[in-house]
Amino acid sequence: MTFPYRILYTVFIINLFVSYNPTLCKTYKYTREYLLNNHLFYLEPPQTAFAQDIKPISYPDKCDLKQLHLVTRHGSRYPDANSILFFDELEKIFANVSVAKNWYKNPFLMRQNYQLIKRGELEPYFDGLQSRKRYAKFWDGVKYDPEVVKFQSTQTSRTGASIMAFSEGLFNGKGSLDNCKSQPIYYTTTPNQDDTLFMFLACRRWNETVFSNNKVLDEQFYIYGNKTLAPIAKRISEEYNISPPLDPIFVPHIFNNCQFWLTVYNRTDAWCPLLSPKEFLLSRHYWDLFYYQIVSYGNPLNERLGCRYLTQLVNGVEDHLNGNSSMIADLRNAHSFTIYMILTTMGVFKNKYPVSADLTYEQIKELEYTEYRLIHWSSTLYFEIYKCSGDTVLIRVLLDFKPFLIPGCDSEYCEWNKFKEILGDKIGCDFEKMCAYP
């Protein structure tokens, strides 16, 4: 009777040790596929980012695709300067944490901040390839002419390089340079005060009341920091014996550090293991709160800031349809802020409740429309313009080649006049008056 009892006792002690041994419960393991397929980061899964089995679109009955307008985000990049500074601080905090010995050092250089990585050059190139395949009939026979196909980017290296890469994919083998028959293109850059692609920088009211001095966002961060981030920071501090305890502000930057180690180095073993699956989503929600307030429906000004782009879109379409312009494609490379503000101005992708610090974990999981879910590196926002029999004009809008319904339209193919009616006074808006401050 004694021997079985000892076995039972030994099993109990082993189970107790496994349950409470801190070295066994500290880290979480994630696969690259898990992190990408759950839309946790900006990185697009390779099966869609680099897909080549693209089928041409079908046109509505008795319609021809006459014009394409595109706003696309630049490709994958290195972290921004502010993130690199936080990563420097995290390096100091975790310098003596044994589990981090192979990855606590910050490998990201300040001189590289915001620059494209190698993958970030390939993503827009494949976007160009995919555009030619998806719009095969439209591009068939089109020879490059700067008056016919317009390329533009904001005044940053990442967008300029991205639009060049896109043009290489689009006109690959159609030019005259070198053995690859590359096509040289002309593209323009917009100044930082441009109200079409850099509308957020050009609007002083936005800079003074939305991006900075935003009391609503400050309050949201305060609530979320105390309610959600503080317990995560406390758990990490206790398990890893961090002293002084980790400031909760570092939790979303652990998430961000994980994101960039995956993006740049294809590694999931650096920083990612510190967060549980639930904590991943809660950490990302901090950034979702930020984007909701500064580029989405959290502030009414954001619902109008895309008006200059939409005005240029309408004018460009009507000039071409009236025979006053030979431009058939207006292709622009910009930023996530640009795309998100245009979508917000159009009134699309509204969640059933506001993105706030008070949402439960279950509600956060249910959010469909946040920047991280909608816009990845090199996302594309296409506007297709169709001319149909009886002089009917239709517009269809697609985000990453997925069409969506514009509120007020009867179908994804919206009548042009109805589209303009829905936009209302957002066409021809007085940007200067709207953005004057105080």
C-alpha cells in the first residue's frame, strides 16, 4: 500500500512543480501563420501579397471599364523614430532578463526609420503585377504616357520607392531599358502641406486639436492604461522579476517590437513570447484606440478630411468622360492615414459601437473595422469607373480587391450621380476654411 501511495504523492509534487515553476509558464510560442492570419499585424499573408494566380475581373453587362483611380499604401518598412526610442528603453529594461538574452538588444537603426525593407519593395511590385492581371482588358494595348497614366506619391522615400516598384510590376517588359525592358516613368511628389494625400499634415485644425491636445484620446489612454495595460505590466514584472516594475506604456510597444521583428527578421521568438494570445489583442487595441480618434470616426473632422481627394476624383472622372482629359489611370502611393481618412469621409466601415477603452475583451474581438484589420502594408484602394449603354456611369470601390457597399448605394456598382449625391458638399469643400485654427 505504501508504494502506490508514494507514486501518487510523487505525481502530485511533479504536477505542483509544473504548475508553479515560473520558467515553464513565462513564454508563449507563436507561428508566423498564426500571427498573420489573425490580422494581428500590418503584414499581409504571403499567399495574397505575392499571389500570381490572379483572374481578370468581369464587367457589368454592357459596360466598359474606362478609368482607374488608386490610392495605395507604401510597402513594409522599418519602425518609426518614436518606436525605436521605446525599443531602446525596452532593451535596458530586459537586459538582465534571462529569457530575453537572445533578442533584448534593439537591432533597428535610427537612420533607417520609416525606410522600406526588402519585402517592402516587393509588395508594391506584386501589386503592379496583380493590377495588370486583374484588369487585363483595361491595360491591354496601353503604352505608357504620362498624360494617360499618372503616377504620384507623397514626399517620402518609402512612398516614392513604392510607386516606382508598382510601375515596374505594371509595365514589366513593356519598356525599352536593359534586357528586362524596363519602362521609365515620370511621377510627381506632393509637398507636406498637400491637402489631397497629406491632408492630415496640411490641416492645422487637425494637428492642433486631433493629433495633439486631444483630451478625448488622453482620457481613453488613461482609462485603458489603468484598466487593461497595468495588469499585463504587473504580470510581466512579477514573472520576470523586473524592478522597478514595468510601466504599462511599454506593453503596446512590446506588441510593436514583436511586429517589427516578424516584419523585418521573420522571427516570432523575440518579444512575442511575452504576451498571451489575449494580451496580444488587448495590446493592439491600444493602437486601435489611437487610430480611431486621429483618423477615423472618433473625431468629426476626420469625416471630412478626405474631401479634397474625393473632389479631385470626381473632377478627374468627369473631365475624362467629357473628353477634356486623356488620363485613364490616376495611381497614387501614400499612407495608411490617407486611405483611412478617405474611407472615413466616404462613411464606410463603421463598427456597431465606438472603439473605446470601455469595451470588453469579447467586444474587442468582435470589432471588424480597425486600421489593423483593414489596412496592411501595401494595401490598395481602387475606384473603378464604368461607362455603360445609355450613357450610364457606374463606380465600384474596392479595398484590397474586395468590393464594398457605399452607404446609400443600391449595389457595389453605384450609379455615378448617386455617388456624387451621397458625397454632397464633400465635393468642392473649402479645405482652408475647414482647417483654419483657431
